[in-house]
Amino acid sequence: AASAAWYGGYGYDSHEAYYAAHPTGVRDYASEKPVAYAAFLNYVTSGYDGPVVTLSDGMCRDTHVGDLLACLESWLYRNMGPPAVSGHPWRMGRLDLSRNALSDDSVTMILERLKTLDIRTRRLILDANMAGVRSLTALVEYVWNCPEAMVEIGLSDNGVQIDADSGTEDPISALLRCLYNHSSYPWKALTDVGGGRQQIQVAPLVLRLGGNFVKSGHLLLDRILEKGGRTHVRFLPIADTYMSDGGEEFLAVFMQGFEQQRIPGLGAGAPVPLALALPPPPSLQVQQPPQRGGGGGGAASSRSYSSYSSRSSVSPPPAVAPPLAPRRRSPRPA
């Protein structure tokens, strides 16, 4: 009954109607569509890092995205209060919308709404959909404007087409450059190793981009290493945290399955659900997002993710061992 109610069939674009009816966008969808909202609650659980919303395996198709976003905003208002009143941003531990065959437009819409509402999610799982270049561009904007680091981004088995042989700008390079320049990445903490000594612990971001249409991905990563500097860039073979001698890493990523792409001669990649029936990938047309200030939605500054920047080495460790404070990076030419 719950799933039937979630699928709804209200005969209108609920997301557009919901926000168009009130200029402030602050309405209670739970009161207006209680049956759909009650069904949504079945897919919300508590997790270690915060609320978890799981609508995977066909539970959120393109026609349901409007209801999802309206339900999510209403739930956050009801359970966490307006950020302007509580003084705390909305945070989620995990948003799992994998294996839904969501279109590039739908994934873009979700990411743009997460950015607009400043919803800070630790894990964003969008594997096995049909996200393309537009979605990745929206993801870069979301990551850059979110002040807090994510730990996992899943976009494997989607429709991202990139030809690294062309040497032109692409959204995966833009995402990696964004992470390099973002003051909250990679996640670092000072750890007591005994004898009154401390070391810097680094947790790489898990980034799944396998099973797409990325040609010559190794060239793409080589260019990132060359431009960012091998001292500052680390592509890890596993997702485990590790101890860093100097904390010089500006980019630490586990590119899970990236070498497996659906390109002839590069391997078949991970199996794609038959229900997806992905269309041929579109021609690559990267739109450069506007340059914004410093990785985290604050006031604009000279920093942007459009070029690489340099940072000084880690500051002397404090007496306690909290996560290291973000450090600004002075611009330098790419």
C-alpha cells in the first residue's frame, strides 16, 4: 500500500505546482498530500551520520522526483526546523536513488535542489541511472557550494560520455579540480600515535564513475596528477584511511571501478541493469559553471575551481585532535 501511494499519479507536476503556489516556497507537503508523505516516511531511517533516505531499485522514477523533493523538504522542516531559526543547516547521512533509470534532467534537478536548500549529505548514491554531462556539471556546483566534505559519491553505470584523447575540458576533470581546490577536502584529522606524537589521518573520497563512456580515462587522471602535482594528488587503490607524513594532500580519491568503462577495448565495465536501457550517449557539451567563492557557499572570493591553486603545508597540530580546520589556498595559474 505504501509503495502504491508513493507512485501517486496526481496528474500534475507536483514539484512545480508545490512551489509555484507560494512565492516563498515554504509549504507543508505533508499536510497537502498526506498519503504520499506517509508513504515517503517508510523510506526514511536513522543512520550514524544522520537521516538516510533510500528509494532505489525502481522506487523513484522520473515522474516521482517532484514528489520526492517536496516530501524531503517537508520532512526536514518538520524534523530539523528551518535553518534560519535553528541555526543549523540540514544534514543527511545518505541519499540513495540508485538503479532508478533517472534521466539526466532528473538527476540535475535533484542536485540543483540540494544546492538551493543547502542540504549537506555525506553519501550521495546515484549509481545505475542515466546521468550525463549536465548532471556532473550540477554535481560540481553542489560540491563547490557545500562547506562540508562528502565521503561517497556514486555515479557508476550512468551515461557520462567523455573522450580524454581530445584534451578538451570535461566535467570529471572539473569535479576533481573542484575537490582539489575545496577547503574541506580531503577529510583530515590529527591522530595520537603514542609517545606524545600525532600524525595526520586522511580519508579519501570514494568516487564511483565506472561503467560510463569514458575513453582513455588514464590520460585524464595523468593530467590531473601533472597539473595538481604528485605531492598533492593521490589516487588510492582502496578506500581505507591512511596516515600522511606531512598532510600535503589536496586531493585524495578512491576512483572505484574507474578503469572499467563501456568503451570498446577498455573492458565491459560493471553489469548494467536491463531495466535501464540507456540511450546512446549525447555529444559532449560541457557548460562552464559560474566561478564562485571558496568551496562552501560563503561569501564570494577570488578562489574558484577553474584552476589549480597552491597551499602551504599543514599548521602545527593543536593540543587536541579535531578534524583539521579548512585552509585557504592562494590562486596560481593552471
